[in-house]
Amino acid sequence: MKLYDYPGAPNPRRVKIFAAEKDIQLQLVMCDMRQRAHKTDEFLQKNPSGKIPVLELDDGRCIPESVAICRYLESIEPEPNLFGRDAFEQASIEARNRHIEHEFWREVGISWVHGPIVAQLGLVKTIPEAKAASDKNVANYYRRLDQELSQSAFIAGARFTIADITLLTGVDFASTLVGIPPDPSHSNLARWRAEVSDRPSVKSADALVPT
Amino acid sequence: MKLYDYPGAPNPRRVKIFAAEKDIQLQLVMCDMRQRAHKTDEFLQKNPSGKIPVLELDDGRCIPESVAICRYLESIEPEPNLFGRDAFEQASIEARNRHIEHEFWREVGISWVHGPIVAQLGLVKTIPEAKAASDKNVANYYRRLDQELSQSAFIAGARFTIADITLLTGVDFASTLVGIPPDPSHSNLARWRAEVSDRPSVKSADALVPT
């Protein structure tokens, strides 16, 4: 299976860590976003939304979108389980994962779109006021995460799940390219982040390079 | 099972339509958002994010978040299938559902947050420039949907799925409370919307009132 990827892009990184947890080998294919390779007619056939990651199966069928790809990988390789086992656990992990996306990633995304790197590209009109509001929401959410991680080892409870991958890739993206890292005083969040970053899956995924 | 609901709120509506498709009866409980009932300590025990819908099981356990609740309902009542059958179909429907959320609902949400009704409430500082940008993105997305619905009966292919519920509730919310309806010239989108709105599940869900 091929995974269309670009170095540093946070959403393909989610899939790479997920696949590494399950020891699934993916052939990484470079989709050069600087050259707008994700907006070519050929790529839009694979994903009409013009985004990465895309998983291309050996028969040529494509699955776009990071969580959809992870769900496919969970179906074909159920262990270790990362989406939950029974109906209630599956729903609880999904709720957690989606809340992190809606309440954290969404705000990080707004700060990114209205931040200096995107402004330099000149593709959209940036609104500094929108970035300021989202920066504040992100800071508030870090505080909430820190409190929650004082109560549990992982973000959706006692074991590592897809929600931890979603959060780690979001916090790392926010901290680096978006320039809004957690406050160092959030020691529970820092403890969780160090532990999760130290997992073999994260280290091996981050060492992979698309060709 | 109880579902915490508020009249006109689009996310509980998603769950009500989904449950009606499966003929699952839910006891609707009024969560009076005008009175900030979703932000009380008691409600935050059910959902720390302070949002509706929340599904409360008969044993008192709670599941927040509309799609997580729908997935739980699909687990306990698999037919009619709304999330996909095999691994590839499940991933494809999930990708479609999430793209509609990320590319359409997200923009509608920004237009709502920075629109006149929220401004009147005075809870957040509205940014008219952010609303203008999202209004434009929504108009562009309607054009794409219209083109796609010229090719297929439903939004994720040949049959009705959760992605149609996500899209219908988003288009209806955008058209009414947010004030950004589709252009009447989008005849394929209008055809799809009329057909989906006419389903018994939608009619019966919309007739339910929380008490």
C-alpha cells in the first residue's frame, strides 16, 4: 500500500504513527505540496479534496483522510487495538478523538491559516484578529488537557489510543510550525507528551522519508 | 436511553435522524441552552466539553458527541447500515463524512460564530471579516456539492448513509440560522435535499420535542 505524504505535514504523520503501532509497512510517496502536487488533476482523482494523506491500495483504490485511513488499517490489522473494543469503548474513544479535533486542532488550524507562514505564501487573506482569538483558545485548552492528564495516563483513559496520536501530532504542529507551544508549567501535559514521544512507533514513523 | 437535546440545535438533530432510521426510541431531555444548562457542573459531569448532544445509557454512563453516539447506535442496532459494511466502504463513508465536516460544517460554524445571532448574545467578539471569508468558502462548497450530486444519488454514493445526515443538517443550519442557503441554481443539490428531507426518519425526528 502507498501513502501519499509530505515531510512535516501533521495529518500524514498521524497515519504513519498509527501504522507503526501495528507494524504495517507503507510505501511512502512524496506529494510535493510546495509544487502544489496535491492540486493536480491526477491527484484530485485520488482525493477530490486535494489533500494528503491518501492511502492507495494495491488494486488502485484510494482512501483519503487520516482517520478514515486509520480505521481501514484497524480493520485489516486489528491488533494492537487503537479504536476501542466494545460499543461503549469505541464510542468513548471516538468522542475523545473528535473533541480534540473540534476543540484543539480546529483552533490550531485557524491560527495556522491566519499566521505568518501562510501569509507569506499569499494564498489566502490572513486575519490577525482571528489568529489572536484562536491562540487564546489553544492556551485555554492546554490548561484543560493538563488538568485531565493529572487524572489519567493517556488522553482517552488508561491505555494508548488513536486519541493520543491525534493530540500528539496537534501539540507538535502547534509548538513548531504554528509557534504556540504549551506553557512549561503544564507538567502533566509535559509528562504525557514526553512519554508518548518516546514510543517506538513515533520514533520510527518520524524517521521515515517519502520518496 | 436519554438524549440531551435543544430545539433547533443541529448536532442533536443528526442523532435524532440517525436513531429514527434505525427505529431506536430515545427519551429526549431538554437541555436549555438559553439558560446555559450545558455549562452547569451537573452537565459537565456528563460531558466535560459542555455541549449537546449527550446520550445517557440506562446504567448512567454517558456518551457525548454526535458521531460517537451514532456509532454506538450502529453497534447496538446494525440495520439499516449507515456507516458502511466492509473495511473499504467503512473508510470511504468515514472520509466523506469527515470531509463534509472539515470543509463545509467548519466554515458554516465560523460564519455562525462571527454572525449576528452570536454577536447579539455578546459571548465572544465577532470578526465580520472571518464570516465573509467563510461565507465565500461555503458558496464554493455548494457549487462542488451540486456537481458531485449530478453524479450520484446520495453524497457518499448510491445509498443513504451517515454522510447524508451530516450534510442535510449542515445545509439546513446554514440556510436558516446562519443565513447562507445554497443558490437556487444548484438543481442537483436541491434535488438531493428535497429527497432526503422527505424521508420518514427526517420528518419523524423533526416532530420530536424534548421535555
